[in-house]
Amino acid sequence: MATDTNPLPPAATRLAVLGSPISHSQSPALHHAAYLALGLDWTYEAHQVDADGLAAFIAGLDASWRGLSLTMPLKQAVLPLVSDLDRVAALTGAANTVLFRDGGAGPEAGRSLSGFNTDVAGLVRALAEVRVTSVTHATILGAGATASSAMVAAAELGAEGVEVVLRSPAKAAHLVELGRTVGLVVTVAGFDSLGADRPSELVFSTLPGGIDLGSAVPGGAEVPEPVRRRAVLFDVSYAPWPSALARSWANAGGEVLSGLAMLLHQALVQVRIFVSGDPFEPLPREDEVLEAMRAALTA
């Protein structure tokens, strides 16, 4: 368990979310609401940063910076820059949170960077809110950094097997290895092999929300209606919303959970990290903080 012995500066503490693209991000609204509820005079910004610019951006930050949230395409690009990773970030090979320790203006000045993955907790906590606390079989659409988090989340929900579905099955090798590491039987299929006989109770879509899917996934293979009616769809995208896949699921009478649910709950765990250095340490009045953050999403 990570702990932070650094004293918290009383004011002028800076945080930000980085990514490319970043203009759609709801993270500033969530974090502003959290720090206001906690009575902390902290700022939280959004910066457009791509993988090539990440190291230079971090090196240019002064001692007022406490940490960063990371979105695509930075969750893997940050790994060579951190001094240590929490268990989930090491397992998934993806860190969406960086905590700066020991002050200073960069590694040269004595500051170290700790990486965390709060996406897995965000997925599990969001599913618990809609009473999905266990599954036997899950499906993951896509194979990016969030797919790795979905794989670990499926294991935490007690799944026995996971099917990974993507355009190029050969690109799923890292997910097969990860699944075996966490005790899952992993199968891989192309979009053209989707069938109505799939046993999944839960489908994670990690596909970009801007893809015009209609009622089909890439390659023209439609997600069968019986699957859409039976399984819960957790579409991790939230902009634009609803995604075409989410619309097709809802039209079939299925249950859909948007990426905003994941964003909310992973952000709460990020706030824990930024406040105490420990993702497992509840915040003061955490229920009130969570509701303030939830209200910021619907404002």
C-alpha cells in the first residue's frame, strides 16, 4: 500500500488532466467539486499533451504541482517516467494517475513520481451502483489500455472467462497473458465471428465513442440482438453520448452504463491519492464529496 509522508501545502496546490484530445474532458468539473467540498484551495486544469510531449511537460512543472490525471494516449507512455507503480498499474501496464513526492521541480531536484491505476476501481464501483457485483463470463470489445483495466475488473468480479473481440485478433496477445495472470480463461475472436450464443452477462466496450457504429461493430458484424437484450453494456466512452453502440443496445431493451460512471468513481479514487497518497484511504465525508462530484457531472 502506498503512503505519502509529504505535508500538504496549505494553498496554491496544482493538479491537471493531460491527454490528446482533452477538450471533452469532464475531469476538471469533477475535481473542482471534490476540492471545494473538502475545503481545499487546489486548482485542477486540463492540458493538451501527446505522448511525445509528456516527458517535457512533466519536467517543466514546479513544486506547486501535486499530481496528474492521464487519459489517452498517455496511460502507457508515462510508465518509463515513474519511479514506482501500484499493484494494479503494474498488472495492467497502464497508469492514469501520477503523484509527485518529495517536492522539487523534477527528478533532478529530488522529486519522484508514483503511478497508479484507478480505472479498475472505477469500473468495479460503477457496476456495483447498478447491482452488478459478480459475473461468470464477460466480453471486452477492443484491446487498448482500458481493455486491460476491464480484464482485471472482470477478474475482481469473479469471472471465470473473458472473450476479447477486436478487428485484429493477433493484437490481443497482451490481454491473453494478462487474463491468465489473473486466473481467467481468455478467448479471442474477430468482429466477424460475433454470435448470439455468447454466454456473457457483461460487455465492456473500450472502442472510441466517435466511431459511427450504428447497431454494428467495426467490420460490419452486428452485435446480435439476444446479446444486447441479455448482457449489460458498459461503454467506457462518454463523448459523444450516447455512442452508436449504446443506442443499439438501448433499442434492443438492454441495460447500458456510460463511461461517465467509470469517470466519476475513478476520479474519487484519484482524489484519495492526491489528498493522502493512498487509494484505499477514504476521504473525510466521502459520501458528500462523491455526491458533489456526481452533481458536477449533471450540472
